[in-house]
Amino acid sequence: MKSASGIIKKIIILLILLCIVGVGFYIYTNKEAQSAIKDAKWIYDNRDPQLYEGEEWLDGEIVKVLDGNWVYVKIPEGFVYGLRIRGLEAPTLAVLLGDDTLRMGKESQTFLEELALRKKIRFQAIDMNDSRYGHGYIEFQGKSIVLPMVKAGDGKTQANRDHSLFGRGTLGITPD
């Protein structure tokens, strides 16, 4: 009797190990699973400790995109906030640094307009002055707006400030 139960335990352990290997192989060969893991890791690695801590979330709508990381957000009460998207570095249109910078700035602005202009968002206004200009986190469709910008190659996280590498495909993250 003991030898039969020992064999059954070994078979169960072997089946569990085969399942683990099978799942690992599936993840290794499935690009969608790899992409989801890479996105989750990027979000975890680039989280900001101030996010969600003590700051009020407001509902609003992006009414104007100034460039790849500056937007005007209007709340239902009618007030407009000028927000620099916290955690995102994008090519600017405010200072002409060269034709490439202007082109990349327009690409970044256009992508952000297509992504979120006139659409409902949630935001946290952080470091806001009396004129309602400042920094803030923006969520679009329940996720940070930073990730789609970075994945499209139209911005970088602030942790990586090498402005010479802006442009599509230079982040090592391919668009979906």
C-alpha cells in the first residue's frame, strides 16, 4: 500500500512540474504574454511613491494639448488646469532646438491629441500654483497616460533623461 501511494505522489509531482514547464514555455513563446509582463515590470519599476498618496483625484477632459507632456484639463465645474504630465519627458515645442526636435515635438503632440484629446480622464494636481498651473498624474482609461506615450516612442520616463534618444523605436519598446 505504501509503495502505491509513494508512486502516486511522484506522479502528481511530475505532473505539476510538467505544468510549470508548459506554462513557462507558453510565456516564452507567446509575444502577448511577454508584452504584458514587460508592461507590468515597466509600471512597477517606474512607479512614483507620491502617486495615490493623499492627493485628490479629479475627473476632467483634456481640452488642449500644448506638446507631448503639457495639457489643459477642464473639470466639470468649468475650471481649467494647465498640467505638465508628471513622470514623462517628451520633445518640446516651446523652445526650438532644431528641426528634428520640432518634428519629434509635433509627432509627440499629435500622438497625445489622438490618444486623449476631448476624452474623459482622471488627474491629480500636484505642485499647483494659484493660477492652476503645475504638475500632475493623468489616468486615461484607468491607466497612466505615460505608458502609451513611452511605448509609442513619443516620450521617456523622467528617470531616463537622455534627450538625444527621443524618437520612435529608440526606447526598445515596440508599439502594439
